[in-house]
Amino acid sequence: MAMRGIRGAVTADENSQEHIWQAARHLVTQIMSANELHAQDIGAIIFSTTEDLTAAFPSSAIRQLPAFRCVPLFDTREPAVEGALPMCVRVLILANIDKTQTDIRHVYLGGAKHLRPDLNTA
């Protein structure tokens, strides 16, 4: 079994705790399902948000799920890059998984679908 990085992104409908948390939960749930992961497979989850999402930490939504109580979670802010997709939550999940890099299913949802069409398997 190897440690693999699984990427994903989603856009929030608005800058509110409810919408940021909903987006984060949906994204993580979709990645978990697409890659047949369980919380105990995860080494850490790193979230980043664009500077326009200030109402909540995405990790707080995941931290409330009992299965993720012991999973290290981290939030960070993305650099403000001109022309970048607004209202975006990105994630990197580090997981122990029996898949090769080419078998990993990365998930990009909502307005983030076009960010990495070469990786998006959703």
C-alpha cells in the first residue's frame, strides 16, 4: 500500500459558513466514494480557499464527522492570483491506498470542473 495524493476542488455558492461547509463535505464525500476510501485510510487532508471565502474553515465541516475525528486537517489561503477562479475550495487528501497514481480518481465539481480537465474523473 502506498501513500497517494488525491486532488479536488469545488466552488461555494456564497461566502457563508453553510455554503462553504456544504461544498467541503460534498467534495470530500465524492472523493472518498470515487476512490473507495475510508477515514482510517487518510493520513491528512489539506484545504485551501480563495481569499473571497472568509466565513468558515472548510476543515471544520469535516472535523464534525465522527469518522474523521482523528484525521489531521489543515486549512490555508491561496495566493491572490489575477484571473483565478473565485469562491473556490481546493483539497489535497493524502491517503494510504492500493491504487497506482494513474488509477486515482481526482474530483472537480461545480465551477471548478474546468480547472483540471486532464485529472477530473467526476
